[in-house]
Amino acid sequence: MEMTRSRAQDPNVCGVTAAIAVIDGKWKTALLWLLESGPRRPGELRRLLPGLSEKVLTQALRDMETDGLVHREVYDTLPLMTTYSLTTFGQELSEALAPLSDWGHRRLEKLTDARSTS
């Protein structure tokens, strides 16, 4: 288990650290954002996120499932069909991240403005 994953389960870290540990990595916030609109199949997620390998997608979704953020549904069809959706807990995290996202966009705008005036 990598360091940030263990911090997500350490009761002695601050709440912000515990939350960030759950979404740490390049793809988890993008996956949360895509799953907000409803269940998606793994192939669809990969198409929507160019550069995301199947291996990394699988690991990210497994981590998110372990952390209680996503639900994995396997349909008994041939071929097997799997979909992922946000749990209530995952939806709560997504909603909690919205103000942080807004702050991040404002920061990027400030950086862009500073570059254009210098």
C-alpha cells in the first residue's frame, strides 16, 4: 500500500489529509466527475479519458470501490457487462469537492491574468 493510501485510513491524520488521500493520483477526480452523471462502463471511461490505461483504470476503480466511493455492478450477460456508479458516499465527496474546484479555477485565472499583465 502506498503512503497516501495508508494515510486515507489513518485515524490520526487531519480530515483534509484523509480526504485528499482518497482522491490522490492523476485520474480519480476525473473519474468522480464522469461518474456524477450516472453509471458508466469501463470502456466508456477509457474513451473519455485519453491516456488512461486499462491497468491504471482498473486499479483506480478498485481503490475507489475499497474506499466506498463507487459501486461495481456486474450483469450476468454474455459477454459480462460491468458498470461503475457513485455511491452516496462518493456523491457526497463529489459535492464537497465542488467549492475546491471553483477555487482551483479562480487560482488558474489569477495565474493567467498575472502572466498576461507581465
